[in-house]
Amino acid sequence: MKRPEIEKVWQYIDDHREEYLALLKKFCSQPSVSAQSWGMREMAEIVRETVSSLGGNGRLYETGGNPIVYGELNYGRDRTLMLYNHYDVVPPEPYDQWETPPFEPTVIGDRIVARGVADNKGSLLSRYCAVDAYQKVYGTLPINIKFMAEGEEEIGSVHLGDFVRSHMDMVKSDAIVWEGGSKDINHGPLQVALGVKGVTCFELRCRCAKGDMHSMNAAIVPNAAWRLVWALSTMKNEKEEITIDHFFDDIPPVSEEELSYLRGFEYNEADMLKAIGKDQFLCGLTGMELKKKLYLAPTMTIQGIQAGYTGEGAKTVLPAYAFCKIDIRTVMGQKPERVLQLVREHLDNHGFSDIELVPGHSTLPFRGSPENPLAKAVIRNVEDVYGMPPAIHLNMAGSNGMGFLCNLTGIPAVCFGVFNDDSHCHAPNEYIFLDDFFNGIKLSAAVIHDFAEV
Ligand SMILES: [Zn+2]
């Protein structure tokens, strides 16, 4: 499809790759580790300046935590697009596993390596640079833009809810470009995600005695580690089935529409297996069964488990206390309060009333539609930019605040971005391909153009 009005902007983007790459390096050089309160103000200020340089009058809104950067480009158009992003990153540790320093962005061959380059500074800038390029070419935009970037996404978006509830007028828009977004591993299709799974996190705490004891007492005193393991083993079996009583009661059966979107893309099993160093997936999953599990089924994960002595050498100790952190990825129909209630009832009914359940953070699942104007504007342009059609996900396998925001405001959101499934997000040597960054700018520019029309 030849569309000269968009190609003019793409040409501008190609001509200004160095400038946009320099901006990406500037963003990634500034640490902004929310978990460690490291560099947050400085980063917020850089984002604010960038929003202002686009004409968006960037402002910082105090939240009680890290500020939210907000700005508006109001051209008096009919449609308004919100660009939601986050400027915080996860901690860089372990440092010794980085091949280049995490906050010294380094171009290596066809990729750029830095903490946050994939999650989420690359995607953030791909939208902002698109706004820049479009305005430079046409002196205006065919839509209004709202910029909103938070600095607490990686620590659970603790203040986003309050901000949205008390600034509904500012959040109001016709659609939201959601933060993040990736391609399948090894240059597979761009993923266009219209929804998310939810997540419900909690801890299970088990205390069996006042304090640790010599393990000779194991004959007569209960062991907290065993007790926790026994409780956990009633919640999921060796066939990987979640066995919490009534857990699946609220989940509607998979619809034909869902199946048809799953059939519409190929999951790159071979490259994914290579990346994780396995010959096969869990339970031998493959084809449609794999996709159904990954996108439509809930999961229950032990994030970590701790008890007794795990240091060097032997210590014959009888642990008095054990605890674990668990996340349950929820799907449509499931609600955090109900899931927690089911876990509580399950533990009680299986003789584990003594195990304490401590709720953690949770987000809601959300299922979007490919028929909303933003989704249409994205989907129609993917093949022109990437040379292959997108993989459309009614919901992604992961979770974020999209469910919360979309449920609260009724505004649809679409997630597409510049990393790939092997970008080492949250891990050492985080990277994106340079081409994916520039293609992300091009796709965003085309979306700005088409969102006015579809
Ligand atoms: Zn992240």
C-alpha cells in the first residue's frame, strides 16, 4: 500500500535516526529505579522536558510517591489519543552478569543494550518521536495527544489509581496507547495486544513453633517447611493443574472468537525453546494447546519460598517458620477478592487453617476488541512497517494496570511496542533491535495519521 502522506513522515524518521537514537541513549543513561528510589526526580524531569519540547507543556503531578508526568497537545481535533507509559525501570542487579554497564547504553551490532531500553523507555520514545516527526513534517497533528508517564509501574503503580480517579478530565481520551509491547522472538510478528490477564499476589505464612529448634526434635515437633509444602501440594498437582476448590467455577468456556484469534498467528516454539534451553514445553504443550494455555488459562506460580537454613554446609535445624510468595494470573471472570477467598476456604477445608494468607497487590484481567478505532489504526499499518501481519491478542499472557484503567474509565487501550520476547526485560543485558525502535516510531506515526480517520 503506497500512502505518500505517511511515507513523507517515514522518510523524515529515516533521515533523523541519529537524533532519535541519541534521545534514546539520553533516556537510558539516567537511572530511574523505582524500587530503589534511584534517579526518579531526574528522570521525571527529562520526560517532562521532552513532553514540553514537543509542545505538550509537560508538568509534574505529585502523587505521594514518584511524580506523574503529564502534558497535552491540543489542536482542537475530534479525536484524542492518550500515550500512557512509565519512566521507571527495575533494578539492574546482578551487575556481574551485564556485559556492558546497565546505564551506559551501548550499541552492539544491530541492537542497543541498557536497563530500561525495552521496558519501557524504547516504547515511550517511539511514541514521542513519532509525534515529533509528524509535527516536523506537517506542522500540526490530525489528532490531539495526551502524554501520561508514571514512575511506579515496576512497583505496582501504587499511586496511579488515585491519580486517575481524581483527574478523570485529564485522563479522558478516545483511546490509550498502552506502555510496553513486543514482537515474537527472533523477528516474528509484532504483537498487538488489546487486553491483559489479571494477577493476584499473596503470601502464605506458616509458623509451627516459637523458634527454630535442633532437628532431633523433628520426631515430636512439626516442621514449618514441610507443612507449607504439604499445603501447597493440595493447590496444584504434578500434572500442572490448579486444584484449589472451585477455582475454575467463574471462568466462562473459551469462545469461538478467542480460538479464531489464536489460530491467526504462529507461536514460534522452536526459537522460544532455544532461548530457554529446553527440548519441550511444560507437559509437552505445542500448537493450539500451547496457545490456549499461554493466553487463555490462569496460572499459579510460587515466586519464592523460604524457610530454615539454606547457607553453606550443614545446619541440622528444625524450621519454626516458612513462607512463600505466590502469584495467580487470572483470566476473564476471575476477581482478586474472590480468588483470595477461594484460597482461604481451600486451605481451611484441607486442614491448613493455621496457615496465614496475606494479600498482596492485584490487577484485573481485561479483554479488548480489535474493532475499536485505535486497534484498527494499528492493525492496518503493521504489515507495511514490518513486512508481516501482526499477531492479535485479545489479551496478552502478562498483566499490568490496563485492566484497572480500562475497567475504570471505559476507554479502550492497545499495546504495541519495540521489544521482542527475547529482550531480557527485567534481566541483565536488556536490549532492543535498533530497527524495532525505528519501526516503532514509524508505526506510531502511521497510527497518529489513521486514528483521525478510521
Ligand atoms: Zn517491567
